[in-house]
Amino acid sequence: MLVIIVKTFKVEEILNDIKKLNIVSLSMADVQKFYVIPLRVHPDGGQEKLLLSIKIEVVVQDDLVPAVEEVLFRAATRGRIGDGKVFIIPIIEGFRLSEIGKRMLLKG
């Protein structure tokens, strides 16, 4: 699974690029990113900030991870501090919750 936390205005570009990889399912959520501005970066250094961001979660097969990672970095990066973060998390097992109450093992 790849998790990316990015600025809200980058979401459309990221989604367009992910669609090109034929990925048709992902999750998104509004999140607030907390950080303290370093003194060496800005005159307002030391101030605490909360920024509205978007968290996108994409579960893909292992062989697609490098391609999705590249798309996320290319689409989200502006070359500035605070562009966002990408996390790669292994998935051990996944289950689809079916309408009949049984767990259906997801097959990769």
C-alpha cells in the first residue's frame, strides 16, 4: 500500500496520473498536517501550523509499487519544503466485506 499526504491543489493531477496506470480504486481523506516552521527556513520560524491536506491510500500488487511511487513523486513534487510525504506499507492480507456476511480473501 502506498500512502501519500499532499496539498489539496495537487490531488487532481495525482489522480489523473494514477488513472494512466489503470488503477481504479483508492481511498482519500481530508487530514490536517501539523508542523513547526524551522527558523532557518522562514522569518516566522518557530511558529506551529496546521495545514489542510489530503491523504490518498492505494493498494497495488508488489510489482506495481515502483511505477505508482514514481507517479506520486512526479505529480506531487514542486521542489519545496512541505510538498508532502509518501509511505510504502506492506499488506499481509486483505478481506472484502461482502453483503452476505462472509469474509472474501482479496486475491492479488
